[in-house]
Amino acid sequence: MAAPSSCLLWNYCGRGWSPAMLFCRLPGLRSSWPGGPLGARLLSHEKQSTETHFGFETVSEEEKGGKVYHVFESVAKKYDVMNDMMSLGIHRVWKDLLLRKMHPFPGTQLLDVAGGTGDIAFRFLNYIQAQHQRKQKRQLRAQQTLSWEEIAKKYHSEEDSLGGSHVMVCDINKEMLKVGKQKARAQGYKAGLAWVLGDAEELPFGDDKFDVYSIAFGIRNVTHIDLALQEAHRVLKPGGRFLCLEFSQVNNPLVSRLYDLYSFQVIPVMGEVIAGDWKSYQYLVESIRRFPPQEEFKEMIEDAGFQKVTYESLTSGIVAIHSGFKL
């Protein structure tokens, strides 16, 4: 995908979400050129005009970027509803498992790429806050001599429940980010959260900035997966972790036949009925079949420089969580 001409950082202010340009000086972000807009940097390599796939269709690489953008622009408002319908809610379990595998600690700096609607980001913040609450309860139980007033004061203290943790949600699609910001506002997420418009192949961040890089159900839509993996490696700190949740290759023949029947005969119909968009969901189904199987994707991650690369197949291989470290 072509990198956007500018990268907008979204901050929460009293009257809602608004774009902030270079003068906001957020650490870790770099501009494309001196005095230019915050975020997107100039391409450091040529993206040659070669053919690639858009689902089962063969298109030019430049054309794929626009087509994928249009798909997610079209489905953004119904994206979460369709995820629940298509997976019968199981996608929530998969994402919870991703957070358990991540096991972030207070102070963790997370970059969630292709995370427009905020599902991973909100889970990350909830996970950190739950850790803080458990620690707080353990401390109170250990101090049996405290009075009721002292206990109440500790519970209502202004201590940072995130412990300095922060999640940056990066997505190339404005409409997906818009949905995520609306959800954050409705659910009361403010602290430790920021939104940036950016391309996974040309991340608008400096080197060695994040502890964890996550991408859930997004990397198969990237035109140059190898470049996205290289960028993930670049922005992670030494010792940082790469985590990818993505559809994969089903390893049970019976489940595979049923899954194919459901995918091609039911999901596009759901897309038409619920989101009014048959073609976008036909593409999503086809894109899953074009994504590399577990072992092949593992090798791609290793080729990008990651070490200790492993994967865990879930639900008979319908999805897999890949993990790697920058060592």
C-alpha cells in the first residue's frame, strides 16, 4: 500500500478527538521532511509496479492498495458487528488469548498496527488496569491494621493505574480510526491511548521505540508483507516482541470442508444483509485463502530478523498467533 501523504495523530481534548500536527511533539514520531506534517516519512525504497493478488483477482501492487482501502472504508461502521456474526463471537476469545500471550506489564509501550477499531488497544488497557487492581488488593490484604478510612483513601488515590503503559493504534484507514475513536469516547478510554494514521509498510516512528508490536487480522491485507515485518522489527526495542493474530491454514480435513462451505456460501451473504456489501466480504474470504500457512509465515518472520519465532494454531488452525523477538 502506498503511504499516505500525511500522518495525523489524534488526541483527545475537551470537545472530542482532533488532529494534531507536528507541534504536538509526541516522542517517537518523526516527520517526513523538515517542517512537514507529522508522521509519514518519504519512501526509502521503490515499490515497483508488479502484479499481486487482491483475493483471487490479479491486480497491480498500486491498485491493490486502493482496493483494500476501499474495502475497509466500506465496512468500517459494521466491522465489529460483522466480526461477531462471522465468527459467532469467537474472535473475542482469540483476541483475549493474544493478550494473555502478550502478558504486558505496567510501563509497556505497545504499537497496535491495523488496529483501527481499538479491540486490541482496549484489551491491553484493561489487562494493565486489572494487574494494578490485583496488586492494590494484595497490598491492602497485607496491611491488616489499616482503618476503613485509610483503605478507602488508598482505593481512591490518584495513582496511575496504567503504570506508565501506553498504546499507539496505527491504521492506514481513516474510517476505521474514526470508529475506534468513537468507541473509545463512548467507553471512557482516555489515558494511555493515542491514534495515528500510518502505513504498516512505512511506519511513522523512529527506531527502537516500542516494547511490543501487535497486528490482528491485518497483515494479510498488506501489499508487501515482508516490508511490514521489517518495519515491525525496526520500531521494536531490543528485546521487544512481535505478535500477530491472523487467519491461517486449517489442519483438520473435516473442519476445512465445513469452513470453506461456511466462508464462501454464508459470509458474503451476511455481508450483503448486514453491511450491504457482498464484494468486500467476498474479498475478505478470498484473502484468507491467499495468506501463507503457518510454517511459511514463520519463515517470513524469521527472514525479517526476528528470533525465537513460534506459533500457536487455534480452533483447528482457523487462526494462529505468531510470536517473535528482536534480540
